[in-house]
Amino acid sequence: MLTFFTDPYENELLYGAIGRYHYYIGNIDYKDTLREIFGNESVIPSIELCAHLDSVANNLGGKYTADYLIDKHSIFPFYAPFMPKTRREELRYDMKYKDGKGIYAKTGILAGSVCKKEGIYYCPLCSEEEINKYGEVYVHREHQLQGVFVCPHNGAKLKKYKIDRTNASRLEFIRLNEKLLDLNVEYEKDKDIYEKLLKISKAAYYILNNNLYYFNKDTITEKYKAILYSKGLVTTNKRIKQRELYDEFIKYYGPEFLEIMESSIDKDIEYNWLKVITRDSKRTVHPIRHILFINFLVDDIKEFFKPEVNGYNPFGKSPWPCLNYVAEHYKKDVVTELKITTDYKTRLPVGTFTCDCGFIYSRKGPDKNIDDRYKIGRTKEFGSLWEETLKQYLLEHKYGLRELARIMNCDPKTIVKFDKELGIHYFETSNMLVEKQKTNKKENNDIDIQAYKENIIIAMNENSSYTRTQIRELCKKEYTYLYRYDKDWLLEMLPKNISRKNIDYKSDKRVNWNKRDEEILKVIKEKYNSLLLRDKPIRITKGNLCKEAGILTIIEKKLDKLPRTKEYLDDILESVEAFQLRRARSIVDENLEDKEGIRLWEIQKLSKIRTSDFEKIKTKLEQYIDGGNKH
């Protein structure tokens, strides 16, 4: 254990403290310093992220721990909140116990560097203050961060130290010598650029000096979606409105400033960093780009990193009303338990609300106005309070079936069902008993006919302008089953048929084509995003999009009446070559984290593209590997 060490200053890199130790201890050979500090003379000094820190802490004594050195005297906290949790823990472990190989690759510095810095940087104002206060200058970790051009403390431009690895030994710990510093202070002259650079610098400093480990790549992405939703930049099924987001982001920063930050965005590239940062992608995005995005979303970065994360909630804030009609707390906000799922057909959010009284109901969202909070899509459980109330009414033997159904706010068949289950049998001879279904035992066990009816009703309520044919397309399974086993109910509930003699087939007034265009465009956009997210890439063609969406016929026959849909299709449909390029890029993405080098022949083999076709996309793919995948 060392009897002397130059204690690091606040926010000083461990690298700089070791450099000062070497100077003060009087070692001539840097290997002696390496042996004393690391216990190993073959260590190659690293400026921002040191390794062997468990050995370093043991050699320095009980005053220091490896975790303290990582959190307070490295740039690890700058990358930590934006990394996957498991990889972040791996990086911390490697810094403690391993030799440093692959450390920078884990942060994404090598694959996605932004505004890369060669050498050591310092602030002339901070340096002058330190000379007066301490009699020496030290290496600030906040000044070494990529993408930080001005000092977060005073806004002065940072300057590069004259000595770097190109004119010094790789074993040398470079110490800042005040005689070699340029202490002339300079500021960015463009006021708008200066304010943006200073805000970025302050944000980076905040991240570096606060314990933000309760955040990780996944929670950051969820927070982004929540804020974008509040800004109207997310669809009801949680899809980011990428085009609108791009327009607003470019308007906020301007192309020139993004170029300064080496963060320009090509909206035609499917994997540009702005799209990647908002998706649940395997790719990591450089912290400076996260800062650009956070500064765009909120006024103050502290607001974003509040521990409480207000997630996406299409049903408003807790509590919600209980809709148990017979409860004293009916329509009062007493429900605190909500589970949100996604409808398998429409992909809309479905909320299931559970009250302490046992009443459970669900409905599709998102809520568009205050009245939606008091609507029930489906009652899943009536609960003990409701059942006990019904039992008391049944035992009184003075209410008719429909009257009691009105009192309990349910279907008469529900009364008959519970009358039997509760053992009262008051309506045992009623004509309203649920008819036996003409089906086999297997179907009786598997099919909830009441749920099918409720699905039909919900679909009609949510699409009041739909014809019965459109309702049938929307609820194929339910329609087929009910047509077979409860046809009278189905035909009674469905919209009335339009008499053929009243139809003017030559008139467009019968259909609101503007509305139809908007509806179909929404469906195609959702299906397009769905196809892009598939594990196995599928070519974006008119057939693939429209067949799965069930709208191929109208697209083939009426596309001229759907101008917005036509324009969107022209923009997204892929040629064979474009699809092959996207497929090859996806192979690159999948292997990005697992391989140091990506060889073209491997990509061709994995993507199963013929050599003649691969040659056509080879140049673009090489450009993508070299620069397009940097984020």
C-alpha cells in the first residue's frame, strides 16, 4: 500500500492524478509508477476509462474504492444512463478487474464517436483559477467529454493541450504544465450557437455528477415515448410520428448546428440516429445525441431525470372511476389498479380497471375526452358487492326480469345466469333463459359468446359510419360464429342494409372519400411500421401491405380516390434492390455488438443475396458500415 498519493481534485480524472503523483514522487521511469499504482508495469494508461481499478484501490489504501474511482474520477457516469443495464454492469466489472481490452467498445465510443477528441482539453479560466488556488492545474473529466466544446462553468471555449499521445510515450501520464497553457479566453461569437453549446455542456456536466443509475437504455426510451406522447408525436398505438418529429427537431436546432455536432440526420435513412433513439433497438446512441434530444424535449435536463417516470397512459392519471352501478361509490374516482394491454386487431390500448369492490371492467383507449372515463367496453367481473345486491333483490321475489336488469344495469341474460349461479332459481322458467347453442362440447367450452357479442357492439360504437360489410371484415371470427349460432341477434344489431334501388352507383357522395383516405392511410402506416419491426425482413410492396391489412381490393380499384394514401405508398414501397440493401443493413445491425469487424462476404451469405445483385448494393453498404451506422 502506498504511503503517499496525490489525492484527486473534484472531477479530476484518475489519469491526471496519477500524472501528478509521478511528477511529485520523482519517478524517472513510468514503469515504476505503473508498478506502484497498478501493481503491473505492462498497463497502458487510459485517459477517460481506467482498468485494474480494484488493484488501484487496494494499493491506495482504504480511503478509496474501485466504485468511488469509477463514479467520481472517470467518464463512466456520462455513458451509464444510456447503456443497456447488463452491458453497463459488465463495463463496471471490466474496469474493476480486467485489463481494459474492449472497455471503450462497450460504451460505443469506437463504433459511434461524435466530435471525437484527440488529446487533453482544458479551460483557460478554470486553469487560471486553479493556479491561483492550488498552484497547479488538473485534468477535468467534464472537459474531455466528446461533444463538449465550452466549459460548463463559465462558457469559455475549451483548448487542446500541446502535448498528446502523438508526441509522447504511450506509457506516459501527461501532466498539465501551466507554462504550456494558452490562458487567453475565447467565446463563441454566434449567440444562438453559444447558447446551444453551453446548454449541452451544462447538461453533460449534470449527467456526469449525478447518480442516474436508476435509468438505463430501456427506461430512457420509455421516458422519450411518454414525453413525445404528451407532445402529440405518438400515435394511439404508441408509434412515433417520425416525419413530424424530424421536422420539429430540425426546426429546433437547424441543419447547421447539427452539422457542428456531427449529428446531421438523413430522413431517408431508415436507421438514422433520430429514429434509432426512439425505438427499442439493439443499437446504442452516443450520450451527446441523447442530450440533443433531451434538450429538445424539455427546458431543463433536471426535469427529465426526475426519479419518478410518468409513463405513457392513454387513460389519464390515477385514480379512475368505479362503474359498479349498485355501489355507493359509483362514478367516484376510487380505482387505482389499471392494466394496459394492446388489442390484437386494432393495436389500440385496452385498459382493465379493477376496483376493491370486485368490479372489473375494460375499454379501448385512448380517452379522447372526460366522458370516456365513464364508459365500459366490457364488464369482466361484477364482483361480490354486485352479486350480493342482486341476491337480495332476487330473494324479494317482486321484480320482473327486465326491471331487475335495469336496476342492476346489465343484460337480462346476465340476471338469468347469476340467478342460477347464486342458487335462487327465481327466473328458472323464464323465456329469457340463454338458448342452448347448436355446437359441440369443445366449442361450448372454448367460446364465450357474450364476449363475441360485446366485441361486435364495441366495433360498431367505435366505427359508427361502418356498413355491416365493414363490421364483418373488422370482426370476422365473431361475425362467423354469431351468424351460425345466434343469427337473429346478429342481424338485429348490425347496421341496416341499404336498398339497392336507393344506391346511386355513379355518385361519390355515398362515400366520404376524404375520410376513407385518412382511415386507410392510418391502417397502412400502422401495417408499414409493423412490417419494419419483424425479425425476418419482408419487402414493402403494395401486396404485402394491403393483403395483411385487408384493404387490397379498395387499393387496387379506388386508389385514384385516395390521394394521400397514394402519395404515401409511392414514398415507402421498395424496389428489389432497396429491400436487399435494407436486409443487408439489418444483418450489419444484428452483428454490430458481437463483432469487431464485419466482412462483406458474411453479410452476403447471411442475407442470401446473389453475387450479381450484391454488387449493385455493395458501395452503399460499405458507406453504411463505415459511417451510416455511427450513432
